[in-house]
Amino acid sequence: MRFTFFFALGVTLASAGLHAQATQGISVSTGVSNGSSDKEKNISAYIELLRHDLRKEKAQVMGAVMQLDASEAAAFWPIYKDYDADIEKHYDGVIGMVHDYASNYAKMTPEVADRLAMRLLDLEEKRQELKRKYYIRFKGALDAVTAARFLQVENQIERVIDLQIASELPVIDRGQQ
């Protein structure tokens, strides 16, 4: 039952994140911006609001699943706050890459595809390094079981978000070379 609740909430979180990305005025099929400066400012403000809500809901899910007592929570949440700030930078990179992909989709070249692929691999490597860094911090402040539980929950949330993003992006057409 806990997994079903968590999975449903994860899908909700991912949908909110994708909605934020989808509302930025980029058309994947054309790669053309379709918004004015004022509209882009409004959308940017909306995206920041959604990001805030997404972080809040993610923290609520994390808290519910982690089941920390008061002393564990006192050690966990300051580290998690640092992690959340660092992982937000990662997702900024993902959003930037999605924009780059969208703007180049209709005119994809082997060089652009290679650049995007290498950027994706770099982002994934940095995300793994970040999780390793924070696993070690959580383990030092708490214990290995609690740190592993954090990793497990974080990985589940990431997988849902990654799947949602991937399902919204069209695969590169071989005919575009």
C-alpha cells in the first residue's frame, strides 16, 4: 500500500514538473519560441511556483517514507535541504538540455546529436556523484540503513520523473540526418 501511495504521488510530482517544462513556450516540432517577453516572464514565474510546490511535495513524500524519529529528523533535514538545493541545479541542467533538444529537433545533425548525448551522459554522471556524496553524509550523520532508505526513495522519485520526461520527448528521427 505504501508503494502504491508513493508511486501515485510520484506520478503527480512528475506531472507537475513536466507541466512546468511544457509551459515554457517551446514547440518541439518546430523548435520556435511562441511567446512574447511578458508572456515568458509570466511563465517563468509560474514555473518557479511549480518548482517550489514540487520540492515541497517531494519533501513531504520523503518525510512520510523515511519515518524518522525526532533526533533522526534533526540530523536528516539539514542535509536533505543541502541535497535538494544541489539536485535542483541538476534539474536546471536537464531543463536546459530539453530546451536545447527542442530547439534543435527539426534540424538535428550528427554533431548536435552527439553534443546532446554527451551532455546527457555528463548530467547522469554528476547526478550519481551527487547521490554518492549525500549518501556518505547521511550515513555519517545517521546510519547506513537510513542513508540507503534515502537513496531508495530518491531513486524511485527520480525514475518516475525521468520516465515522464522521456515519454514527452520524441525520439530523434533517422531521416533528419
